[in-house]
Amino acid sequence: MEAPRPHRPPSIRLVNALGRAASGLGLRLPSLSEESLLRAAEEATGLADFGPSGFRPGLHQLLASLERDAALNSIGRIFARGQIVDLLANRLRLLEHRKRHPDLANQRVERPLFVLGLPRTGTTILYGLLAQDPAHRSPLSWEVGFPCPPPRGETYHDDPRIGQMDRQLDQLRRCVDCIRCGACFSDCPKRGEGGEFIGPAACVDLFRFFFDPRDGSREKRGGTALAPGGIFDCDSHANCVKVCPKDVRPLRAITFMKREFPASREE
Ligand code: SF4
Ligand code: SF4
């Protein structure tokens, strides 16, 4: 079933309209060209050696597919560009670290284990189980997300990257705590206006289950979030944050989705 046409606030529509105007002049903004992304990663890190070119065919395919298949609007292009530049910058930092510490190449990782799978299929619990074995060196989320410089023994428990990753995961944990008491729904001024806004608790559920692909309803949830009455009807009054007895902070979930969802399809 085709998702309903997304509803977007004026600021987002303005950015997309400017993008379409630029596209009419033959400019696809912001650029997703390979060279432009590589240069941006270089500027972000002050490094320029990407090492062996084995990653280039995959990058090339990804960028071609984003242009050909994803039909990204300007906001979507901004997000895609940011994520790819971050990954390329990680590559530059890792290679630089290897150059400064050539002895690392002599270290052997004996029989590494990789846990791969879609979200919510048991990978986390399997990983956690394997990590219980003191013979295993199991990288934590912050080490995987921010791999360079590698963690050091003396700062392993208070590295600032731990807090950075915690903040990223915090909202998902909070949404799981929702007890559906309805306090946020009653106190939401947008609900009081008598419109069709689905309300903060429903937005919390959309956020929580958007990351769960098991029932194949991701597209449908995206449609609900973007349709009139969805997340863009929230006026950010924050009453829902004040009244929630479980500190779920629905506004943070809504703000996150407002940032992420415009990356879907061209209006
Ligand atoms: S007030 Fe908090 S716990 Fe209650 S329904 Fe809203 S988000 Fe959930
Ligand atoms: S922030 Fe949004 S959801 Fe929360 S009370 Fe205000 S309008 Fe309602």
C-alpha cells in the first residue's frame, strides 16, 4: 500500500523547494558526488589518505542508488551526506592511527566471531552472552560507534564517548518505560485544539517501534508519522515532558522523528 503524502512544516518545504529550483538549473544540492564526499571527510579530519581503494566500488554503488532509487528530497540529501561523510572520516582516522602504530599489523586476532542480523532478531542477547566469556574481547556500543582513537585501559570507564553514545540510546530506553497512563495525552494543548493530532503517547510508540522491522509495518508507521495529525502537528509546548510520571520525554522522540523522517521521499 502506498504511504500517504507526507505533511511537512513550512521550513522543510522551503528547503525542499529551493532544492527543486536548483535541480531545475541542473544542480543536485547538496552534492552526493563521490569526490565531494571524500573532500568533506578530508576537511573534517585534516587527513587525506583513504588507503586501499577496495571501498570505492561499494561507495560508488551506494551513491548511484541514492541518486537513482531513493528519490531523496533536499533534507534527505543533507542526512545522507552527513552519515556518509562521518563514515569516511572514521576510515581516515583509523588509517592514520594504523600508520602511526605500524606494530598493530603484527597483532593477530584469533578466530574472530561476528554477530550479524536484523534488529530485534536476538543479536544483542547473543552478543551479550558471548561477551560474558572473559576470554572474549567484546567491543561496546561506544567503541563501535566511535572507533578512533582506540579505547585506552586507563580511560575505559570514563571516556567521553561513553556519554555521547548514552545520549544517542537514551531516548529509546525511555520510550520503553511508557506505562500508557495518558497524562501526556490529556495535557497536550494540540489535543485540546480539537484537531486530529494523534498525541504524544502515540508518537512515543511510533518512535519505539519504528526501529522494529519484524511486522513489516515500517512504511505504514512512517506514513502515519508524516500524515496530517502526525508528528509535524506537535507545536513543541513540552507539556508532555512536564507531566509524564516516567520521564519518557515524548517531545524528544518527536523531535528525533522530525529530524529523521523528512529524509524519506520527494514531495
Ligand atoms: S505521560 Fe509518559 S508514561 Fe504516560 S502515556 Fe505519556 S509518555 Fe507514557
Ligand atoms: S510537545 Fe507536542 S506532544 Fe508534547 S504537549 Fe506539546 S504539542 Fe503536545
